[in-house]
Amino acid sequence: MSNKYAKDLEYKNSSDTCVLIFHGFTGTTLDMKNLAEHLVEEQYDVYVPLLPNHGVDFEHLAEINLEEFFAWGQKIIEEKRGKYSKLILIGISIGAALTYVSEVTKPMADAFIGISTTGIFSIGMKIFTFISRFIRIRFVPYNPLDDFSEEYFDDEYLLWKEENFSKMPMDVFVNAVRQSKNFKQHASKIATPLLIINGSEDPSSSRRSLSYYIKKASSRIKKGVIVKGGRHVIMNSKFHEQIITEIKDFIALVLDNSSDNSFHLDETKTIAVKQ
């Protein structure tokens, strides 16, 4: 991992609040740079670590061991929890799964934001993983770059992504689908203030995923946002600015009401691109 895209991002504001962001499968930390910079403007410290086996090519992604992956994430979360009085977790796709596992096993965050959550997989994804037991399917038939908005990246980075990450190894999804029952079983253990943002047309996540977790979570502050027309890659799509606004507003809401145990929020809303 020696190229210029395979590196952690860290922004310091001497804040007592850290926003820890885990990027998505096939992504790099640069995919989260725009979000990170917007949160830096809010005077938070922000840290975006590169996920294991990422930043090289799609072949390395196939070597991910999910148990080791989740343990790696929890170690980073514990480290940041020890340094800050407030910790906000944001995870996208497999990064959302990582933060979910951490919050149901050893809660440490003051807010948990999951984007493109995949704890409950779509019928299409389940079918592909089932077929792969009998017919060798190496890659998921979906190129995440198809949903990218080029305005947020330079041409060199997009070309590098196209050459190295236009394919998504099937084996990782097979293992994730097998573990997804555990996600559903432990949803009620989520007591952390929770925001979930999912695209209505996500090919990997069930449309029931968002409503299920919002209903089951025991958090006194919980909000679901459905992005109308959004697919799996919604963070750097045409919905980018609206999603950032939802994230910033939710973090501010949680921090402003962190000591008020009488404050409750249980809301689900739909957003679409502003014309």
C-alpha cells in the first residue's frame, strides 16, 4: 500500500469531539474527504483510516477476513474513545457494518451514523450469493463507479479507481450475507443516538433495512433518511450535499441534547435531489 491514495486522513481542530469515519467497500479515504472537510468546518477533529486490504486493487479485497476486520475497527474506536470526551462514528457500507458491530458489542460512541447499511441484504444479493455456492461467481455484477459524481474527484483518481476497483469480489459478500442474521438479532442492543441514510434503489441493501433498524433500536434519538432514487454509492453522488447537511444537523442535535435525557426523537423522512 505505497500509492498516494492509500493513506489515512486526519484533521485537527483541538476539539474535544472526534468524528471517526470508516469508508466503504472498494473505497479509499479520499472517497470521504469532502464529508471530512465539511465536518472540519464545524470545528470537530476528524479521522478517516484506510480500511484493511483497501487502497491496492480488487484482488486484495477478496482477502478480507470479517472477524479480523471488525476487531481492527473496534481497536481504533477504543483508541479514539480514550482521547476524546465525545466520539461520533460514521460508517458507509462495510464501514457501517463495522461501526454497528462495535456499538452492539461494546458501545463507546455518542452518535452512530450508518450510510448505505447492508445488515439486511436485498433479494438480488441473496440470490447471487446462493447461486455462487454452485456456480463460481467471482465478482458482484455492479460497478460502484457508475454512481460517482465526477465533480468531487479529479480525473487521475477516477482513472485509478476504474483500473483497480471497478470489480467487487463476491466472496466477501457471501460471508457478509451469512453473518447478516446476527445483525438483525442484535438490533435492539443499539442504544446510541442513531442516524441511518439509505438509498431507495440500493442494489445490495433491502428496502426494509432502514425501517427495521430504526424500529428495533432502543436509542432515545433515532432518525432514518431515505434517499429517493439513491443507490449504494450515495455519499459521492448527486445527493452528496443534502446528505452532508443531514449528517451535520444530526451531530449538532445529538451534542446539543447529550445531557437532556428527556429529549427523544423517532423520525423517518425521504429526501430527493433539489432541482
